[in-house]
Amino acid sequence: MSDNMLSLAFWTALLASAVRMAMPLLYAGLGEMISERSGVLNIGMEGVMLCGAFFSFAAAYYTGSLWVGLLCGMAGGAMISLIHGLLCVRGKQNQTVSGLALNMLALGLTSYLYKLMCNTGAHLQTAVLPKVSLPLLSRLPLLGEAFFSQDAMAYIALLLLIVIFVIYRFTRAGLSLSAIGENPMAADAAGIQVEKRQMLCCLLGGLLGGAGGAYLTLAQLGLFSDNMTAGRGYIALAAVILGRYSPTGVFLAAMLFGLANAAQIRLQAATNAIPVQALAMLPYLITLVALLLSSGRSREPEALAKPYIRGGR
Amino acid sequence: MKKASALRRILLYIALVLLAATLLVVASGASPVTAFSVFLKGIFGSKNSFCEVFVKGTPLILTGLACAVAFKTGFFNIGAEGQFYMGAAAAAAVALRCDFLPVVPRVILAFAAGFLAGGLWSLIAAGMKLRFGISEIIVTIMLNYIAINFVGVAVRTFLQDPSSGLPQSERLAAAAVLPRLLAGTRVHLGFPIALALTALVWFIMEKTTWGYEMRVVGLNPRAAQVSGISVAGGVVRSAVLSGGLAGLAGVIEFMAIQKKLLEGFSADCGYTGVLIALLAANKPQLVPVAALVYAAAQVGAAAMQREAGVPSAMVSILIGAVVISILARAWLSSRRKEAAHV
Amino acid sequence: MALLSMEDISISFYGVYANEHVNLEVEAGEVHALLGENGAGKTTLMNILFGIYQAESGRIRWNGKEARFSSPEEAIRAGIGMVHQHFSLVNAKTVLDNILLGYEKAPFFLPRKKLRRQVLELSDRYGLKVDPDALVGDLSIGEKQRVEILKALFRDIQLLILDEPTAVLTPGETDQLFQVLRQLKQKGFAVILITHRMSEIMGNADRVTVLRDGKCVGTLRTADTDAQALSRLMVGRDLTPAANDGGEAAGAPLLKMEHVSVYRSGRKRPALEDVTLTVRESEILGVAGVEGNGQKELAEAIVGIRRRRVKGRIHLKDQELTGTPVLERTRSGMAYVPDDRQHDALVTAMDIGDNLLLHDYSRAPFSRRRVFRRAAIQQNAQAAMEDYRIRSAGSLGAKSPVRLLSGGNQQKVVLAREITPEARFIVASQPTRGLDVSATAFVREKLLEQKRLGKGVLLISADLEEILALSDRIAVMYNGSIAGVLDRKDATMENLGLMMGGMAGRKEAIA
């Protein structure tokens, strides 16, 4: 990359790359946001994404259809989050322990199954979602290539972003779902079925997280490797906090992480003066600082990770 | 009577694990008999491989202790990974840059530095929790990434080996390396150190007033407050001890196995330590057992993969499944209790 | 025809009746008070009506038809609204959103502008001023209560139940509330007011139903009765012969509280207001009153758990303990038996021996240089178990985890720990709650023994029988202040009941 750092081409390419890197985080972040706003903390999002990546890959490989792959990936993610929901929402068990155990389970499961696939000796690769440039919009300077010249899943993600935003801001369902995480007793007293909704939000978190994992295989790489999510699930947790539990915030946070990632790659190639790792640290530091600053008026749902027992202490 | 039913429960778990393991082996196309014999030979077959169990187990004992101490006190330390790296980095800084000191004090200082670094790293999360009420789960995870990247920066800048140009530090002076215990194997002084630390931690938690305070704060912070026991004090002490232990894991891995500081050498033992602590029910005396069992499973499974084609990842499946079944069982037994009350 | 008729309602928990054949009848356009002490069954009865519990026997007739509500949703749909003692509001959301939470008749896409107008209309109509766009977390208690009432009214209810609504309000806010209730009455609503405050009933309710020990003891028109009669019905027991026969006369002043007030964050009204109280050696001072009138804050201020927003001075003998931490007060001779033993006094996962150490673990003989000496700990535990006849679980003895012990045995562990030779002054809060007959007798005898040994005891209890049985003097708490102090021999059901219901003038308790 010998582009001049200040040239438009450089920034356009950077932004486009950032959007691509941000997509899995956006999917997972939105899913985790939905889950956390209903009071369920899913540290197992890493496992959710990993299952999404693997099952979408396996399904796409065996059926030849990327869209079947996506559906299977989402189902794989949902499977993990359903177990989490059963244990934590119905079972009132510790959400952190459950999440970590599920991460390990997912890691083992996906590696195991992939190994079995590899044993057949075939060359494992699938096609990748093609880029679709929207007619006029993709010609916009800077933003055009970044946002309007992406693959179908990216467009779906952006649409979902709008839909989720609208639902939470303007609809009855959104009001109920977000109240549960703040004060489940109040929601219960208002006639909202707390446990059912929490399970639903858990499920949605799993579906979206699975899609996020699927993006890695189906839209980016076309192949799978052990532990390919490499911590993105945990980053999604950070994105939710950084984004202050709002859909647009999660989008911006995902973009920040994506930007850091994209910049890392370019910087690494361009210069050896600053270690890229310093840049990689930045989003996490920013998250910590954001936590500190907002601790006075934290947007974290009041009842996050606290199992709700009706009439209990 | 309680002991008998606990034993029965453990046997039941072992039986279920064996059953699940058999299924996984069969699904991968291997014969259970072959697979299991390879597994056992992989562990017990040679002096070297048997000792590998202790080599792999050593950092797990320490991170397991770290997490057990923290969880017992109600401090959910998921940051053992980051504390591991900070400990290793501090030890590297001392061991590699303080050559003006004779070897033995240098090594001791490196250990101390590693313990302190890990402890302070953990204290950040504790401080944010006590002062601002911020959940330590998220903070420790963020600190993990910061620490990992910090090491990445370190091995490319101030700790880099100027002659190699690779992202790693110089080699540790041979005299400073932790000695091997058994010729022909990799088992090193770190293992007995880990056991000694286990005994020390057990002693602190069960026999000293510090441990008592930590346990009270962890089990019932309100009662602690009412009795005048400082909750903040308990959390701080446990955070420092926990982080320090994880830091020592990093120190020992650096000084015994890697002998130079580089990226990614933790093998996720920080995160695994969490599960080990859970399997050991946060009891210090059970941590080495859980850690060595896990390490043995890793060694055996690696052999199984090499020679019988069974994916070694099945160990992770089994461990994850065991913890999940523990949670599920807790759920079912609480339902039974509820039904009894009605 | 009555709007609501609850007939012969009974419900029990763990074998004890909370409501026993209770009858309640409420008409439209009336404010009906439900009067009773703690544990009389008032909230339980209303929880049955509101669908939170299901009655074991009896009938509910609503609008002439038999009804059974199995959830709050059903009750709300039928037209019953309830404002609980502890508000069910989401702090992070606006007033408008809180009112709309769970509102079934709203369309999927909330027409916030229209609904906002409706809320403002409603608030005007009933005099409940609110800002629909304010965050509930920023509101005062009085304002939050208004939101709760609006929430109920917004749902087309016919009957509004309020559970101890004035417990958290200033006098001014209380007046405003009753104005609102008058408006509702005029517009044809029925209101059930759960309360123990007789002063409020006399001025504002049309009829009152009195509950005592789970049974309904009478329904009267307030115009036909007076506070004395109500207080007799509410308290209604013959004076128990005192287990405390007076005996030793009270000695020198031991604990002195002067002008102590306790403030709570975010609330205007202090939980404890200008309390001056003295407990003497060889004396049991009983603090009576319905729970929630400041008793817990009183205990915590004395013992040192609350220090920061506490004004006034506290002395034990000549030693000033104002502002000192708990440990110092314990070392000076204060002992505390909290009302919530499982959360405040014990670590239930630990064993008996360890629980006995909670104050003294760092001193000899239990530990030396921070290391425990198990022999001394065992000895101490054995002695305590013998002295207090603590029965452990199975054969584990002192190693039994406390959570396996019965309530009575748990309380004995607390007493064994707190009542040491060094303890000169004991604060005992609801000490026999949840205990069986023999454990109760044991605890009471222990407290009397302390008096005989020359110690001072502050006994806080919502159980009047207990207060009457044990106290030399009785102080009654109401609304954060001492309503009055009497010698035991001057105490009658009437004057105690009046003070508990807020009908007596405020008096200061001076030794």
C-alpha cells in the first residue's frame, strides 16, 4: 500500500475495509445488545459466533448454497444461546459460568467437527458472497464504496440495524423488552411475561451472533479454521458497552473496532515504527475509559445478569 | 453420609464422561478400544509424556488457584490471561535487564515483580468495581486484551532482542532458567513451586484471619459489613492474591519453558483456569487435581489425534459439557426443593 | 350492590394461616381502609385480589360475578389496579414510558404524542401533576407515587388499591395524596387503603375493615367509631402478664441517644427524626411500632452500621461513640441481634464454629498472629452449643453449616456470639421472628437474664405481646420519631395503639 496516507483513495479503501471488519461485530453486538437489555449477559457470544461460523461453512459446503449456510449458521448460534437461556433464565444459574462453559464447548465442538470434515481429505472451501454495488449510492465519495458496495449480508445488517432501532424506540415490544433488563419486577407487575421474553431475546441474540460468525466464513474467507473468531465474541460485549446499549451506538462501536483492525493491517504493511499492537489496544482502552466516565449514569440495564425470581429476594 | 453421596455423584459423572467420550470417538470413525489405549499410552507410555502432564499442568494449577481464590471472595476474575502476560512481562523486564544482579536475587526479584504486576493488573478491575460499581467481568476481559497487546508492543520495542528483529525478547540467561527436575523430560522446578503455592493458598484461606475475612466477604458481604469486616479490604486482598498467582503462572512459563518473552504462549491457560476453579469447586486443595486431570486429558488427546485420528478437541467438548451438567443439576435440584415446599 | 366482595378468604404459608375466613366488601365511590398491624394479613389479602397469590378457599365477587385472578394481568384487565409499597417503576425510562409499560390497548407502534396528551389529560383531571418526559429515576418519592397512580388510572380501572402509601411521604405530600383520593371517590372509583395509620383513616376513609392475626375482626363506618375503638380492635389483646416482674430497678444511664436523625439519599424526609432516648443498666426498653417507622434505622444508627448520614450524638456510659465504626462499638460492649439473621448476622454457608467468630476472630484465644488456633475455636463452639442447647445437623456438631440449622438454632448461634461477658448493651431487633414456641421462650428468657445481670437491652419488636412481656419501659415509634414513652405499668392497649397509629402527640423520651 504505497498510497499517500492523505489521499481519498486511501481513506475510501480503509473505510470500506473497516465496514467489512465491523460486520461480524455489528451482528453479534446487536444480538448481545438485545440479550443484555432483557437482562441476560451472554459471555458465551464467542461460542455463539464460532458455531455460527462453523455450521454455516459446513452447510454451505455440503449443500452448495450460501443462504442455506447462513440459516444453519444462525441455527448453530441459536443452539448455544438456547442452552444458555435454559440454564440462566429458567434455571437461574450463574450467567458467567454458563457463558464460559459454552465457549469451551463450542470451541471443542467446532474443532472436532471440522477435523472430521478434514479427515475426508477434500479441499474445504466455499464460495464467498459476492459484492453488490448499489447503483447510484455506490458512487458517493468515501461513503459510497464503504457502505453501498458490500455484500448482501452487510446490507441486511444495516437494515436490521434500522429495524432494531425502530422497534426499540417506537414500539410497545421494544419498551417491554428493554424494561425487563432494568426492573424485571416492574415488568412482571405490568403484566409482561419476563421469562418468556428473556428466552426470546436470548434466542435472537443467538441468531444474530450466529449470523455474525457466518459472515466470517461466507462473506469474508470462504473457509473455516479452528477458533477463527479469535475473541470477536468478547469484543462484541465491549461494543455493546461502548455503544451504551443502543443500536446506533453498537454500530459506531463496531465501526471503531473495525477501523482499528483495518488500520492495523495497513499500518503493519506501511511502517515498522509503531507496533501495530499499540493501535490494537486502543479500542479496549476506550471501552474502559467509557465505563469509567459513564459510571455515574451508567446505561447498563439495572438488572443485568441477575436472575429474576418472582417474589424472591 | 454426605461424603458417600458426593462420591456417588463423582462416579456418575465419570461414567457419563466416559460414555460421551466413547460416542465422540466412535463418531470420528475410530474404534474406542484403540482410541482409549492410545490415550492411555499417550499419557503413561513414556517418562517424557508422563512428565508433560506436569509441565502442562503447572500453569493451570496457578491460574486455577488464582480463579478459585477470586471466586471464593465473590470477585469474578476472568482476567487471569492478562495477569499471566503482565506477570511474564514484568519478570522478563527484571530477568533480562537486571544483569547487574547475581542470578539468585535476580530470579527472586523476577518472581516478585511478576506477582506484583499480576496483582496490580487485577487491582485495576477491583478498584473500578469498588469505587464505581463497574462489573469486574467486563473489565478483566478488556484488560486481557490490553495486556496481550502490551506484550506485543513490548517484544517489538523495549524488550525486543536487538539482534533478531523478531517480535520476541532475548533469551533468558541459562543460569536463570528454572532447573529441570528429571533428565530427558521438561518437568521443572515450577511444578513443586505450584504445589507449594497450593498449600500456601489453602493455608491462607482456611487457617488465617485474612482467609476468613475473604471468605466472609465472598459468602455474605452484608453480614461482613454489619460485623465491621471491611468488604473493600477483602476484595482488594483477594484481587491482589489472585492476580499475583496468575502472574506467577506467566513468570514460571517464561522462566522454565519459553525462556524468552513472546506473544501468545499462554495457551489460553487464563481462561481455562476459570473452568478448573469451577471444577475444583473453588477449593484450593482440589485445584491441582483438576489441573492435572485436564492436562493429562490434553496430553492423551493429543496422542489420540496423532495416532488414532480422533480430534483432540473432544477434551474441550467434555469439559464444557461437564460444567454445563453441573449447572443443569443445580437447576434440577432447586426445582425439586421448590416442589417439596409447596 | 357491592363492587367487590371477598368472602371467606383463607390462605396459608408453610402451615400458618395468613388470612383466615376473611370478609371484605367495597362499594364504588368509597374509600375503604384496611387496618392492622404487621402480619395481620392486609397485604396478603390484597395480593390475592391482585392475582399474585391464589386463595385456598373462599370467593371473590367482582361487579356481581364470581372472579378468580391468577395473575396481575388478569386483575388489571378486570379493572383492578394496585400501587405497591415498593414501586414497580423503571428508573431509566421516562414517566410516559413507565405508564405505557405493558399497556395492552396500545398499538404496536406507540403513538407517543397522542398517548402523551392522554396522560396529561388524566393528570389534570385528578390533580396528579407529572412531567411525562422526566426520567423516573430523577423523581422524588411523592412524584414517583403519582406516576404509579397514573399508571393504574390509565388502564381504566374501577378499583385502586394503595399499600401503605403514606409511609414514604412528607405531610404535605400526604395531604396532596388524599386530595387525589377524594377526587377519585367523587368520580366513582373505589379505593382500598392499606394502612396502620389511624389518623389518616379517621379523616379520609368512609369505612374501615380491621384485620388481626389473619382474621377479620370488624368492619365499621368511620363516622360511627373513633380512634380508641379502632386501636382496641387493631391491637386487641388482653395485657399479657409480664414475664418481667420488674425486679431490679433500673440503674444508671447506659446508652444515650441525643437528637439523632438519619437521612436517606434521595429522600427529603429523614428515616429517623430527632430521636432522644436513654436506656439504663438493668433495664429492657421495648420499642414498639409497626415496622417501617424507623426502627431499622434506629438499630443501625446505634450499632454503627449507619454512620454517614446520621446526625446527633450517641454515648455508651461515658464513651462517645458518635461516628465510630462498628468494630469499635462492639469492642466497647455493644451487641446486636439483627432482625434478618440470615442476611445480616450469619454466614449460612459457614459452620457454627466459624460463625461464632465473626467479631472475635482476630483476637486471642482464637487466633494468634493471624493464624487460627483450632482447639480454642472448637472449645468455644462446644461451650456455646452446650450453654445455648444448640442442636446441630446430624453428627457434625460445631462443623454443621449454619444453613442446615433451624431458625431457632440459628438465632441461638447469634445470641451465643453476641451475648458475651463484655457485652454491656444489647440491641435485639425482632429477636423471636420465625421461631417456634420453645425457641421463642428461650430467647426471651435470655434477654431477661441480661437485665438481671445488669445489662441494658433495647428490644425492638413489632410483636406487642413480646414488648409487653419483657419491657420495663416502652417507647413507641411512629413516622421516624418517638410517639411516646411509658412505664410498663402505665401501658394500655388503647394508649399503645393510639401511639402506633399516629394519634398521639409527639413526645420526647427522656430518662
